[in-house]
Amino acid sequence: MAPGELPVVLRALVRHLVDGRLDVHTGDATRTIWLEAGQIRAMVSDVEDEKLGRWLVARGFLQPHQMALALLRQPDAVLYGKQLITEGALDVLQLQGELEARAVWLLAQMLFAEGSFVFRLGEKFGGDSLTFEKTTASLLAAAVREVQDAPALEKLIDGSRYLCA
């Protein structure tokens, strides 16, 4: 996958209304995007600093000791976000908002990264998990706004033409 190619890949998945799991490998990172009917519904990362607990600490929703205690008390097969809701550390709306904000940030990290991907058709994210309400297009648009590297964006745009989707 060439830098800037992720939106093209996602557009094809949206067009075909696919359900499945897209594993995107960039450098040492693997980030997983779960899709339903072509729409991004959840994202996870294997990078420690990009995991939900660290994200919530960095954003001031949790203290480091709260994150660690919730991880220790988290039962097997229970998602970390669900554990935080059970413990009263976050409510459902806060968690959903932070999951979407983190997804936008993760997409921004992947937009201009070189890498590879594997799509697993039909794989589903956990049925009792929170999912995004935003469309794939709105998540991508928000991710573009997060990109700090303006020259990378300018390389994608032909200044003599209008943009269209």
C-alpha cells in the first residue's frame, strides 16, 4: 500500500458494502479496522501508546493508576471499554466519543504511511461492543483535518483541478 492509498482501499470496501476486518500493517504497527456494510464500526491498534487505556489517560479521562487497576480487574473476554463503564470510570456516551476520536487519530496516522493490508471477509467485531455512528467518509474527512504534514496533503491535490468524491 503506497502512502495515501488507504482512502482508496476504504472506498472500494464501502462501495461493495463489505463486512469484515482490515488489518493495516505500517512499520511495526498493526491497526485493525472492523467494517459492517462497508462502514468503519471499530478500530484497534497493537501499539501500546495507541491502546484505549493510554489514550484515555493522555486525554485526562483516567489516571494511570485507574487504567492499571481496571486492566487487572478486567475479566477474560470482556472489552476494556466495557470494563471501564462497569466500574463507572466512563459513561457510554463518553466512551463512544473517545473511541471515535481515537479512530480519527489512528486513521490520520495511517493516511500517508507506506505498508500493507489484509482483508478478512465476513469477520465480525464483538456483538456487545460499542460501534461508531459516523460514516467511513466522515471519519476519513476528520482524519484529514488531523494531519499535521501539509506537504503530504498537497502532493495528493492537483492545484489546477477541483476536488470531488
